[in-house]
Amino acid sequence: MEKILIVGCKKAMDDVCIGCSRCLVGFNRRKGEFERYTGQDAEVMGLLNCGDCPGPAIVTRLAQIKLWNAPMDEKPTKIHIGPCIVDHCPYKDTLIKKIKAKAGIEVIEGTHPFKPDNIFG
Ligand code: SF4
């Protein structure tokens, strides 16, 4: 069973991409970077924000995820980085590098594919 932790931008998760619904719909429908789990047993076990600019707390927050979930014997097997970081974060290179260096599990850049090309077209 794959257990997926999605990591996103704090500002986007709080104020822009309300409810992280596109990531969740993308996962439920196995679209975008979640297509790899088609036909597989997989769950989203958490949605973690980066901790705010410029992301200094990300490693601590990953450790907190481990701590909070230890009593339930839950831990992620895959981390997906949201497009709010991959496509928009000015600190993404450092942030993603830190996550990859410390996670100890596969880190995949991307989640849902629901990014409209234009607003009024
Ligand atoms: S560091 Fe990047 S991902 Fe985190 S809040 Fe700032 S812009 Fe968003």
C-alpha cells in the first residue's frame, strides 16, 4: 500500500488553492503524477505545507509528520510536491533539494494536472 504525503506552498494552501481539492481530486481520479498509482492500493496520508517563506522549517515539519503519525504506525512511502511549489515557489530549488536529501523515500515533483491555460478563454 502506497501512503502519499503531499507537500505544498503554505501561502497557496492558505489563500489560493482553497481546500487542496485539485490535488485530492487528481489523486482520487489517478490523474497527473498520480496516474502511476492506477490500479494500485494507495492513500493520501497527509497534506503538509512548507512552513512559509523561504521554507527553513521543511525538514523539521517532515520530522513532525513522522512523530505525529508514529502512534498510528503510519508513515509516507512517497512524497509528491505540489505545482504550487514546483511551478511557482521562488525558493523551490533549495526546498526540493532539502526534501529529497532528508526524506529517505521517493520524492515526485508534481501532483494534479488541472492547471487552466487561461482564465477567460
Ligand atoms: S517558501 Fe515557497 S512554497 Fe513555501 S510559502 Fe514561500 S513561496 Fe510558498
